[in-house]
Amino acid sequence: MFERSRGGERALLIHPQRGSVSDDAVMLEFNELARSAGATVVAEGRARIDRPNPAVLIGSGKLDEFKAMADATDADLVLVNHALSPVQERNLEREFKRRVVDRTGLILDIFAQRAQSHEGKLQVELAQLKHMSTRLVRGWTHLERQRGGSIGLRGPGETQLETDRRLLQTRLEQLQRKLDKVEVQRGQLRRARVRSEMPRIALVGYTNAGKSTLFNALTGAQAYAADQLFATLDPTVRRVTIPSGQVILADTVGFVRDLPHELVAAFRSTLSEAREADLLLHVIDAADAERALRIEQVDEVLKDIGAGDIPQLLVYNKIDQIEGAEAGVQMSDTSRSSVWLSAQSGEGLEGLKRAIGEVLGARRITGAVTLAPQDGKLYARLHALDAIRHEAMDEHGHRVIDIDLDEVDARKLAAAGAEMLRPLLPLDEEDPI
């Protein structure tokens, strides 16, 4: 068996494709995935797989061509833009005498590099181990040795491969228990946000569409944002003030075509930020020639995770990269409304905030109310909702406060006994919700 290289950064890219029509966008994306993983692309080529070879996926002629290409460029890694079976991956490594990584393995590697939080690292390790569990025999030379027959190890014996599989299964179960615990904790935090009665919004979209840049522009946060695929893995949640009130905004992991099922399963608690939102801001790279296809692919993933029916507002980002493009809002009753903006320059952000308010249908209640000393619980509740804009004490020790409050929250508080809020409610809708 070959010796594994410790470098692994000089990569030969193989793009299997069906039919004679090539998809340059798919090749470009895979090239970006390779670079995001830290590889230096030294060569790449296409291979038709109208009838995939069950042993090595590609035909023998193309295999010889790629082997010569790998030798000529001194590549120490072969990346295949296709899902490989364990047998195909093992056979290709034997042929190339180099490491071979398929599309799923490459995306998993990028996720492993990007994960920062404890939960994110657990999720990535779980996905990697599930992927690895079918590939244990690859690249090892000791797997057929028998552990039985020596002092202290006598008995029925156990092959090294069986030991590895047993240990891997134990680790999988440990990770799953830890993630289940983390998910319970995350669920408690989400329920607390639900009790705050603020609308929940999640940023979703194709990877590198500018979600984190938009998140930072809206919240003033410093979430990591970079011009690379999968810059964000760990969700970040912040409050945002829009003209219609306050909302909770979550930044989420980007999607990509053929997102590995192992990742979708492992990141179920992270993706629940999108699944449990009241509104999805579907961020789109407006300068991407494939943006219509990207929208379809994101919608497909949202459907897979159970978020396909949540209302969406399409946010066309990066208009600063399109000559003559202007910020604007297009509201619609029959289809998804859209906003055109640049998160980088800030152009169009105010229009987005107004559009969010319109889509959510939020109406504000403003005015002055007087709270007696015994109204401390209501005062604390208004503070928690960030509804107090100004306050002063009168000569009787009462608080006179100016409030700016979502109408739904105002009706709930009035129904719970805050009678001083009723005069501020619309006269034709005084009945509490």
C-alpha cells in the first residue's frame, strides 16, 4: 500500500460528467471548494461517465490520462467532483498511488477546518465518522492482523479492522449523546426566544452569497465573513431593530449543491434555526450568472430540512458588483417579494428593514403611559421588549414612559391586565388577541 503524503495540497481535479455538454459553473465551484480546503490546483480535466465504471467510476483510457497528468504535475492529491463508493475510492487510490477524496469528503474537510464552537466540532466529527465508517479499510496495512494468540490477548481473537469498527461505533454513540444534550440546551434557548414574542428571522442562501456580511451590516456584530465557501458554520443570533420593532436574526450555514446527507443529519440542530424561523431572508449573489439555479438548489435543501413552507424574502446582494444596478424593493402579494442591496456598502439596507416589517405584518404602538410603583412587573416586561424610549418620574412617584411596542405584544400585555395600554390600541380592534 502507498505511503500517505503529509502535504496533500497539490491537487489534481477530476470532473466526471454525463453527456457531451460540460458545466463550467460546476467545475468552477469545485475548483473553489478545493481552494477553500487549502489545496493548490495543479491540473484538472473532464471525464464522461454515461456508463459509470463500478470499479473506478471513469473509463480506463481517461484513468491512464489522469495518472499521467498526476505524475507530470507531481500532484499528491486527487479530488473527484462526484460521490465515490468505498470500492471506487480504494481502487482509485491503488491506481493513482495517491490520496483520493470525493466531493463529500472534500466538503467534510472544509467543514472540519471552519468549525469553531464545541457544537460545530461535534457535528463535523459525527459527519466525518459516518462517512469514514464505510471506508475503514482504505490506506491501512495492518487491518488483517489478528490480535489473538499472544500473551494477555488469548481467546477467540479480533481482527484490527473489527476493533476499529467497534471503536468507531462507540465514538459515534458518544458523539450522538453529546449532540443530543447540546440540542436540548439549544432548544431551551430557542424556547426562551419564542417566549420573548419577537419575530424570528434566519439568513439562508447558497454558500458565499454574503449572508454573514449582511448579518454584520444589520446587527453591528463581528461575525466572521470572508470571500470563501462555508465561511460560517456556527449560527450567530442577535437582536435587530427595524422600523416596525425588534426581531431576532440568526446567521446560518450556507448551502451547496449535493450537500452531503451526513452533514444535513449532523447539523440538524444548527439548521433548526432556519426550520423554526418566522421569516427566511434568502440571500442571493446578484452577480452570479447561475443565481436562478442557486435559488432552486437552496429551496431544495430547505425542503429537505422541513423549512420549505416558511415565508421567504429574496435578498439580492452584491449589487455593487453589477454595473448600473440600483437598490430597490419589490413587494408582491402573489410571489416572493425581493430586495436589491449591497451588504458591503450598506446601500439598500433601510429598504430591507422596511420590507421585513411589511412581510411580517408588524404594526407599532407608540405613546405615553403612566406606571404606578406597583406596576414593576409590567415595567420590567417593557424593558425586556426594549419598548421604552424615554422615561421620567412625576411628583407622585409614578413613571411616565414613552413606549414603542409591537401591536401584538401590546394586546397581549393589555389582555394580561395592563389596562393603561388600551387607549393606545386601534379603536376598531380593542378586543385582546
